[in-house]
Amino acid sequence: MTASVPLIAGRDLLDCEVRFAPPADDGTIEGIAVRFDVLDSYRTTFDRRAFAWDGKSLPLLWSHDPSEVVGSVRSVSVEADGLKVRGKLNLEVQRAREVRAMLIAGDVSGLSIGFRRLKDESRAGGIRHITAARLVEVSFVAVPSVPGSHVTSIRAVPDLSTLNRSITNAIAALKGKRP
């Protein structure tokens, strides 16, 4: 959509393009499900090569409870800071809407994984280093066992007052005025 906005009453016009997209609030989340080589509360660490993902959808759970499925993991990738997941909350499910509200409010932000250990190594001090595992699920939790495992992004409907302020400030800047 293209619009002309008067800058000075009746004299100057500003041509600008405004694009509207559907709301981004589709339940998409991203996060670091587990950090590599970080000691967890069970005296375990995970190797960056430990997880091979077969591309199949994995359940997103509330607090490792299989009766509380709130969505699904859509992609898994190995990043420098850990195992990155991207998923989608099923906003048709009441618990998923509750989880989303807690994430947005900052009440919870932790992620945790459910996995099957396939291979590990013993390390000094009784530490178990997981070298091969099958990812079974990813859960939203209040306190993750691996420090730093957390949601990094959740899509939410933008605050329109912020958008309005930004547009007002941009128009004032183009007029050479400070808002």
C-alpha cells in the first residue's frame, strides 16, 4: 500500500510505502534446548556431536509431562552456544496459551530436553559426558538443569502504541522537528 502524507499543511507531500503483514503471533518460539560442555545439575555434560536429528517433529511439553503437549519442535540445529530448537506452540490448546503468557511475562524461560542416552564417557570428578543421544522431547521449565538453556525468542503481537510512536517520530524527523 502506498500513501501520501502531508508534511506541511497543503504544501509538501511525502510518498511512503507501508506494508502490512498478518500478525506474527503464531506461537513460534526459538531457544537453546541444551548448552554443550556445561555441567548440569545431574553432573552431566553434553558433547556438541551428541545429537543427530532425523527431521521428525518432536513434542514440546510443559515440564516433561507427556500429558501436557503444548506444541512441536520443527527444527533442530547445532550452534556455537548449544542445541538450537525452533518450534511452534499450538495456540488451540489452553495450556499452550498459558505457557505463551508465562513466556511473554517472563515468568518462565527455561528449556530442558528429554533424551535417551546412547553413549557416554566418564570424566574426572564423576562427571558423565554424553557423546551420543536421541532427542525425545523438549520442555518448557521454570528451572532448567543445564544453565543457560532457555527460550531466546517468542513471537507476539506487536504493541501498536510503539508502532504509532515510531511513525510519529519518523514524520517529525522528516519535517526537521524533534517529537
